[in-house]
Amino acid sequence: MERRELRAALSAAGVADGYYRIEGVHEPAPTPTDFLFLRQASDGAWETGAYERGSYEVIARHPSESAGCAHLLHLLVR
């Protein structure tokens, strides 16, 4: 799964837009006060985590976009 497919899956599952941010694909404006995210780190790894009170906290690092997408999907759709 890649980021655009993840966005479509989250939308189909009814996950509210303000609950997550997917770098380059879904970046809500204005920025919500807290949300889960998927982004690419400067070293090329993919990170999932939580943004809360103006601070990003990485929960996990992934070797591929696909693995990061799967993790964010799992966090948001249970």
C-alpha cells in the first residue's frame, strides 16, 4: 500500500480527516491540535507517530512506505 491508497482506505473506513496527516497526500489546514501522522524521515525511513500540543512524537520507524502505511492504518482502524 502506498500513501494515496492509505488515504482512500481511511476515507472509506470513515476516519475523520482531522485525525491524521499523511505527508504529501493529506495535510489538513488548519492544523488540528492533535493527530497521528506518517512522514518520511531525512534518512529515508518512514515514521508513524502522534502530534500533540505542538510536538511530534515518533512511535515507530519503518523501512518502507508500505510498512508505514500499514502501521498507520492499524492505528486508526481497529
